[in-house]
Amino acid sequence: MLHFTVRYTTLLFCVVCLMACMAKNIPEEALALKQESLQQRQIQTRRFETADEARILAACASLLQDIGFSIDETEIKLGVLTASKYRSAQDGKQIAAAVVLMVLLGVPIPIDTSQTMTASVVTRPIGEDRKYYAVRVTFERIVYDDRGLISKRESLTDPRMYQGFFEKLSKALFLEAHEI
């Protein structure tokens, strides 16, 4: 029994050492944030001069509902709100191309049918006296094909969408949104 335990311990030690060596081979640039990430975060974030986080989240919830989202979850203590909406993802060009390929190759090609759009809002206090709140909103979509499989998952990065969201939020809060 002791012989088995020593073998097992030695094998476990070798596996851990091997994993540690592999971890050192991760290139540094793989863990570094890219300039595009910083720019996108700046587009998605605004600062509001208020200490009322609940008011901000309530205004965000109302705004998202006004533009067709259903609120999925809110946690005021954590400053988090998530919402989603469902839409059609059918595209006439994609359907035509799938029909042509079906005729030429004789193989059915999947066609996008629906998509789920999600919005996530995160608030956090900033400044020493906590009288400002940063609000970050992110939008993404997941597209499903006619087989029910995910064909696309992507972040929505159009700056106009974020600018429009923050303009409407500023009006709802009667506060000016400041870039961070």
C-alpha cells in the first residue's frame, strides 16, 4: 500500500510540474489588453454625477424596456442588470445563397433563423466621495440557425448604438453623461 501511495504522489508531482512548465509558455501578449479593448470600453462607459445607484439602474431598466428588451435579472446591491430580446435573423441573400448551393451541391446549408440580443449594465461608484457612478453597458447577439445551433456569437460594437443609449439615459436621469 505504501509503495502505491509513493508512486501516486510521484506521478501527481510530475503532472503538476509539467502543467507549471506549460503555463510559462503562454505568450505575454495573449494576456495583454489590446488598444481596441480600451477604446471599446470607453465607448461603452459614461460617468454620471449622482450617488443614487438605484435610480441609475431603474432608469436603465426602463430605457431597455422602452427599446424592446425584457429584464432578465437585476441586483441593485451589485450594480448589475441584464436584459434580452428575441428577433428574426433571416436574411434573403443568405436564403438565396443556401438554395443555390443546395441545387449545385445537393447538400442542405444551414440558414440563420433567430437571434437573441442581450444587454448588460454594470454600475460602480468612482471617486473618493462616491458621488459619481460609472455606467457600462454592453450589447451582444447570439444567432441560431434552422437546426437550433449557434451560428454566430458577437459583441455589438457600433458606437452610435452606445451613444444613443447614453443620450436617452441622460434624458431619463436629467443628468449629463461624461466620457471616462
